[in-house]
Amino acid sequence: MKLMDGEVYLSPLEASAKLGVSYKTLQRWVEAGVVNTWVGTNGNRRRELKPVKIEMRYTPTGYRLYKQKSIEQLCEDFASASAA
């Protein structure tokens, strides 16, 4: 965890662990701007693309940091999608 400009940022490993995915998967989601999710409807499951909006920034050395609030919001979005 790192504090920058009054905001908390997570390292790639911290962010991916919080989401339960690999770092590479998180990186692909951010670069693509979407994530494939499975949505259950009436006992059936179908694949759906969901937009991913994760705020991040680079350190002067090129290391990615992900805004904690963005990661937490994505976790909530996943939880509400699986509950529906």
C-alpha cells in the first residue's frame, strides 16, 4: 500500500490478490477496459462483457499502482453481479 496525493494505491500483487486473480489477468483487464463475466439467469449462464474502470498511475520508474477505491469498487461490482 502506498499513499500518493492523499489517495491509497495498491501494488499490482496487492490489487490482484484482493480481486482473486493473477497479476497478468488484472493487467489484461486494465488494458482491454473490459472483463468477461458469467451471468446466471433462470438457471442458465451466459457470458457478458463488463466495463472495467480501474484508476492507476505509474511511478517514475514505470511501476504500476492501482487506486484502492477502484479495486474495491470492482470487487463490489463482481459481488453484486454474482448475487443477481
